[in-house]
Amino acid sequence: TVADRQGFRLTDPDTGPTRTLVDERFASGSSLDYSAGTPQRLAWVGMQSHLAPSEAQPRAATSTDGGGTWVEMGALERSMFGGEVAVDATDPDRIVWVPAHNDGRDPRGVLVSSDGARTWSTVDAGGDEMDVHRRNAWWFGRRALAADRVDGSFYLLADDERLDVSTDGGATWEPAAHAP
């Protein structure tokens, strides 16, 4: 994904893309992930960053065919703005999303879907302290959320360098073993 566009899908490395990733509506992409066990299953999150913050809406979609076609995620709310997304390696219907803070949007907790992003639950990920990783600046080259590519675990990094892990699909979070 790219900051001022959704991203692009390349089907031929010798030919440039012919369209944006999800659809032709203007939206910035903030995160894209795939299920390592089912690589055709993708999740994308972003936002309408060209509008005033009070008018901007979240954007998010999933694909079951490697990005050829996309379906918008269900039950989106204004607080689900940008951020990072990760897809479970062992259950591609399980998706974890950490939206970013942005002008009046103050998300708390971590969002988890077990039905392919049709519905979402908010889980407590260590209280307010876990929200320090939600800066709306995903281009800094660091990832706050990642899915383990083998066992279905998820990892969440806070700005204070705390690393938490979930071994139950994002439902609960604990400090990672041997983390500082």
C-alpha cells in the first residue's frame, strides 16, 4: 500500500499496474497483509485522507483471490481509521486490526474479527498503555502489529518497546517471553 493511494496489484512484473488495488475511489492505504497458510486471502485498511478529518471515513477490504477482487469490510465505524492489519496464518477468517489515532478518533483496544471481517469485537490489549503504538504515521518503517507466519500468533509492539503476543487469535494479549 502507499500513502496517497490504496496500492496497486502487479500481475506481470514487466508491466505497470492498470488500476488501483481495491477500487477507483481515492483512499490512502496504511496496511496490507495476507494469510501465510492461505496466501490468496488478503486484508487491506486505509482511509479517505484527502478529506477534512471531520469528514474522512475509514476504508477496509478483503480479497479471497490474491487481490484480483475486493469486498469492503463490514461494520466500519469512524474510529476504525487507517492503522495496521494482520491475517492469521492458520485461520484466514481471523483478522486483527489496530486503528490509528487521528483528529478526534480515539480508538481503544484491538479489533478482532473471526468471520472474515464481516463483524468486529474490541478486545483489551493491556489497557491504555497499549494505545501508545497507534500514532497515525505508518510510514516510519516500523510495524506495531504482525501475524506469525506459521503458528497463528499475533505480535503487538508499543512505542515504549513492550512486545505483547496473542496465541488465541487476538482475544487476549500477554507480554512476550524474554521481551524487555
